[in-house]
Amino acid sequence: MNTTIGKIRLSFEEMWERIMACDARYDGLFFTAVKTTRIYCRPSCRSRKPKKQNVEFYVRLNEAEAAGYRPCKRCQPEFEHSPWNEFVLKARSFIVEHYRENLLLKDVADHVKLSTYYLERLFKQETNETPRMVLEKVRVDRAAHLLRCSDKSNLDICYESGFHTPSNFYKAFKRHHGCSPGEYREQGAPIVREAARRKIPRQQSPAAQRQTSPSSIVK
Ligand SMILES: [Zn+2]
């Protein structure tokens, strides 16, 4: 089963991986509906995970509601928590559609009709991340999925995930997973839960910021 999100397609399996990881970067891009409870959630919801066979995914909230699902009280998928979030959502959706291209920050900013400077500030303020970090994470997610679910070579996976050089691929992958793509595949690595993104404190120490900030991948 594939669901079209904009121009790209996330497979059922990829969406499943993202909800198992409670990955808030995909909030608003799709919704998880649970057939047994008739409740729908954000990908980042930290309630107990449903069984895989009881899950269906919706790209639009009103489709989930039309199918008779009610919003989860815990993650409140029906609310945007900030008026600025609409820009961030639009930008994230654009990144997920275009991660395979040589994406420039300006492309993303043009798409949401903000300046690059303002878009970066808005991202920082709303998510404590930059568009670059989100792009890199989306690429790493795609690579991890392919390592887990395909027998493509590391080099094919590097390019198919939108990385332009193997060295960037290895560095970015290691930063997120703590191991090389080859080691990840050998270990049959589990899906790692993300830290909750929406409630991250605004102030981080400079050392922590250096640790979480990847080198520039949008140039
Ligand atoms: Zn929920």
C-alpha cells in the first residue's frame, strides 16, 4: 500500500517506521488511524503503539474523520499548536517531496514565500531544528529504510536517498544512527525512538547545539 504525499510516495512500511520512531518531523504529513480503537494520531504520538495489522494511514485529517476516526486526546492531531506551524509544515512537506534533488535552502524558502533568513529562524523557533537538519534526517530515514528492506548496494542507497557523495552519506548516517550503513544492515538495527520535538526547551548549551547540528548539506 502506498499513499501519495505530494509528489513522493511513502510506503506503508516507511510510515510505520516513522510512527514507531515517534518522529515529529512527519507530523502533519500523514495520520495514523487505528481500526480497533477508531482513533487517529500524529506520527509523534507517544501512546502505546497499535498492532501493525490494525493501522491505516491517511494523508489528510478530514479523510480520517470522514472514515469515522476520532482524534487522540493525547497528541491532539486536529490542532496546530502555533500559527507559524503552517509554514513549517509546508516546508517539511516540500523537503519530503524533493529530498532526492539537489535542494537549496532558497528553493524551500521560495516555496513557502519567505526569505531564507526568516524561514531558518521560524524553523529554529518552532522545532529547534533547521531545514538542513530536516532534509538530512529525511535522507537518512530513506537510507535506513532501504538498508532494512532492500538488497541495494550502499552506493545505490546513497544516491537514491538524495546524498550526493558517499562521504556525506556515511557521515550523516553515522551521526543519526551511531554506526555505518554497513554495520546498520548487518545488525538488522531496530527503529530508534526520537526525542519529542515539539516540547524541546528553547535554550540549549552551545556544546549540545554543536553536537546536534550537522554540517551544511544544503549549499
Ligand atoms: Zn495520539
